Amino acid sequence: MHRPKTARTNRPRRSTFSLCLLASALISATGVSSAPLAQSAQSSLPSIQAHVDQGEFRQAKLDINAMQQQSPDAPDSKALAFESERMRRIEMEFTIKPEDLLASIQRYIPDASEEDVARWNKAGLLEYKIIDGEQRYFNKAAYNLVHISDAAAARTSDYRRFTDKAPLYSLHPHHSAVIAAHKDGATPLRKHLEITYSLTVDADAVPAGETVRAWLPFPKELRGRQENVRLIDSKPAKHVLAPTATPQRTIYLEKTAQAGTPTKFEVQYAFDSLSRHTRIDAAAVTSVEDKALAPFKSERPPHIQFTPELRALSERIVGNESNPYRIAQKLFAHVDQIPWAGAREYSTIRNISQYAAQAGHADCGQQTLLLITLMRMNGIPARWQSGWEFSPETFDTMHDWGEFYLAPYGWLPMDVTHGLLDSDDEALRWFYLGGLDSYRLIFNTDYSRTFVPAKQHFRSETVDSQRGEVEWRGGNLYFDQWDYEMQWTPRENLNTAGN
């Protein structure tokens, strides 16, 4: 997911001891009475999830408390506990009261008025939730407004959208250099990068003497995409490096917490990032019947589901087109026109592809999951990829993209957030549907997969793996309890074209 580096500042600080994810502790912290057990006795996980989705948090907490008291070891116990955690995370993200919204917007648009707010609300440009009858706006509602509304952005003095700061989100000499490098099967562009990545847990976030367990993302070795991966150093030195075949690869580290001192983990590594580009002839493309690709054409709840709403959307986009590549182009162009905006934490969203289609905005991971879903719905194999992206300049960010399969070409990259480039040259215009720049760092070839070694508690990021994960025996440490830093250095190599 794209996430501006100041994202943590919007999150309230919480003490570690309130973060133990035992559901009973979470429920008792709400102050909700467990008296109406008889009324809640017939509750079920689906009914509780419905209450959560409808913003009926008090009732959901009552029902969870009742079910856990009646059957503490039931198969649904972990799922129930996570519904409590999901509500806590939602409440952390939706904190702006209606009376405070205008002031939040005026940080970006100083002359905004209450009439403007009413109009933007009516247009669905300000994301909010009704929680137990009270309206609460998303922390990034004002920030996102100037990303999804051209009219609102025009009223700022010097504001640039997040993606405007990224050199490769518009036509750049590097794109032409990649195409030229891949012509007639020539050598791809290769960028050698060295990374220092650190994750620092706040002082006293974990009681002194307790073991802090951290999983930092680590690059995969992928022939023709990402090569010469080399671990240089880790702090602490003792580590467990997940096999390169692990779908979400990490390096695992442990440290003992000390009173009054932050707990810092660090890893240094190097790798080569290789560009990709394939000239696709639509007339040569055929349907895919390979049974080995069946999983990549199937649903995978909760985030890849062929819902009635998405089926109807697919039919409107695709029409009578039957060529797989032309279908892919139509789907890519549709998702590309969804405005980018700062994302909610993925763990707070029940079905990300459905959300991306309906919210009126989406970040890179949300756009990618929607595109994967629509492609699979049309018989085109598609899968996830993510990590970090860099640029020929100083820009870098976490980023998600994907791959799709076309016969006879095989697996090809797709980055719908970079989208269509402004060029009359078809190869350049559709560069990111079948091509990719050479400034990528790939940690993940799938989403929501088990770490090696396995994590014991809930993950902070239940879908992606780009920032890391931390826990201790008392529970997970959420994003408001630690910070991260990415430092990258490009190194010269024999192939420097397009820099």
C-alpha cells in the first residue's frame, strides 16, 4: 500500500498493556456490561460481523462477551477476538467529529466553508462511519479530499498530490529506456540497490525483561525480476531468514526489552532489480486452459470474491469483448481512473476489492485487489506482488502491484496505480500492463500468508507485509507503538541506461 511517511502522526498513542489481544480484556476495557447473556445467547460470528459492519459496536461487544463466556474454546474464538480488535482499529482511524471537520479541511483549503463541507459530503467525498449512532470521519478525510476532487485541489495554494511527487507516475525517459532494452530480447535494465531498514519499538512498549519478536520484510530471489539478493548484516546478528519460496518473506529477530530504552531491529541487504517489458500482440493471445493456473482464476475470500456488484461492474466494462488482452486493457483502464487516496488500514476493511469499487477512491493495494478480482472473473489468471518502489530521483514508498497471465506470453507485470501513461505511443501508453520499471523491491508474491517462523498473535497488517510485524508474549504491537525507516542507496553497475 502507498502510505505517506507521516501516517503514524494521525494515530493516538496507547500503552502496551491495553494492547493484549485477549478478547475478554478488550471487552472489559469498554465498560460494557455482560448482563444480557440470555439475549446474546443466539449470537453467531456472522451476526456479530454484521453488527460491526453496521457500526453497532456496543451490541457487537456485548455479543462477543456473551459468546466467549459461554464457549471460551469454541472454533470461532480467534475470529471473535479479532472482531474486537477490528473495532478498536476502526475507532483509531475514525476520530474526527463533525464539528471538527471544517478545521481539518482548512489546513489544506483555508477558505473552505460549512457550505463546502455539506456539498462535499453530499458528493460522497468525505469518508465517514456511523459508530453507535455517532458520525465519525476518517482521519485522512481532509487529506484525501484534495486527492479525489480536482475542484478541491484547485483551491489549494501549492499542494501537490502524493503521486505527483513520483517521477515514474508520468512519462519519463526511463520508460523508453526499458522498452529499448527489451527490444528483440535484449538485456533488461538492472539497478543495484543497497538497503538499510530499521524497526524501532517505543520505550516501555513492552515490559523490561520480556522478549520482543520482530519480522522485518526481506527480498525474494526471483529470476529475471530480482536477483543477487544478499544479506549484509542484521542487528541483532542472530536471525532466522525465511526461505526464498516463502510467499511473504521476512527476517526474524529477537531482543530483550530494557526499561526506558527503545528496542531497535535493523537489517542491511543488497539486490538487483530488473526491468520487464513485453510487446503484446492481441491477435496472438489465446484463452488459458492450464489446470495449474486454476487457483489464479478463482475466488479467495475475503478480498477476492465474485460478488453480484462486481459481476455487474465487469459486464459493464467488458461488454462483448472476448480477447483476453483487450479485456485486460478495459479492466486496467477502468481501475486506473479510480482516484488514489490515503488508505485505511487493510485490517479494518471486510472485502478490499468491493471497497475499492465502491468507495470512490483507492490506494495501490486496493486497486490491485480489485483488478485481480475482475481479471479472474473474466478467466484471466492474476496474482499479487508487493514491496517497495524507488525512482531515478529521491522518491520511494511502499507499493503494491500484480501480475497477470496471457498465453503465449506467460506471467506479465501490471501496475494499475502507475496506470496509463500520457503518450500516443501504444507501447509507452500501456507500459504498466505488461511492463515494469527497474526500481522495485519485492518482498511478497502473495498476500495474507503465514510467516516463517509463524506469528503467534494477530498481525497489524493482515494483508500486506512491507513495514514489519512485532509482538511479545502479551500480544501484538500495533503501528502506533513503533516506527520504521527505509534508507536506500543505488550503486553503479554495468547497465546504467535510463538513469
